[in-house]
Amino acid sequence: MSADGVIVLVGAPGSGKSTVGALLAEQLDMGFTDVDAVIVERAGKPIAEIFTDDGEAAFRALEEQLTAELLDRPGVLALGGGAVLSPRTRTALRGRRVVWLRVGLPAAVKRIGLDTARPLLLGNVRGQLLALLNERAALYQEVANEVVDTDHLSPAEVAGRIVASS
């Protein structure tokens, strides 16, 4: 557990942040919040529509604002895969327990499939995901103070490892 009662999960699409976060919160008897789910709820439309209607910059601004707000609530918090692109968010994560759920390309592609709800992965899912992994790996490394490689683990095993390192 972190000193402020928050465990933050970061990682690429397909790393299991939402699934592992819910399991982890259940095991630790804590609340769970998925930033992307809150964005959808507050915007009243899916993320893909936010990208289409308002653009990525508007989505990122909303993501940054909500992440800052939600970091003040105890519990398990799953950030969107691109949240670490924001310097403000990376600064806000300093001193917190941040777990990078690291996933390799083959596992991520297998888990995501052809999920059209992920606007940055439209078209060539494998190629887009490889570009995201390459672009963001250093940022995940920068903010994380723990890393769990998820490729060959079930979500329950990943959550178990995080609990064991508490």
C-alpha cells in the first residue's frame, strides 16, 4: 500500500490495467476507479467519439484534469494508456505507488484483438500498438516504482504479485 492509500496502474493498451485494477481493489478491500470509464461517464459518450468530435487534444486535457482529481482519492486507480504523455500527470505521480503493467507486443495484440473502441489503434492494430509501446515505454519507466511483466500471467496472478509486494 502506498502512504497516501493510492495504488496507480499504468501501462499500454492490453496490459490489463482495468481487469487487474478491479481484482486488486477487491483483494485489498479498496475502491477501484478507471480513469477512462470516468471520462466516458462525464463526457456522455465513448472515447472514440470524443476523439472524433473533439479531437485528441481535448481528450488529453480532460484525461489530465480527471487524473489529477482522482489521484486524491484512496484506492486503486487505472490510468489510460496515454496518461503518461502529460508532463503534469507525470509530476503528479511522483512519490506515489505506481505499478507499470508491462506487456509485450504479441500479448497486447492477442488481448486487444481488433477493438475499435481504441481510437489510436484503428487500422493496423499491430503497427499502431508497436508505435505506442515504443513511444511510451520510457514514460512508463519514468513514473513507475514497480514493474510487473504481464505477458505470461493471468490478471489474478498480476494482482497477487502487486499484493505480495505491498
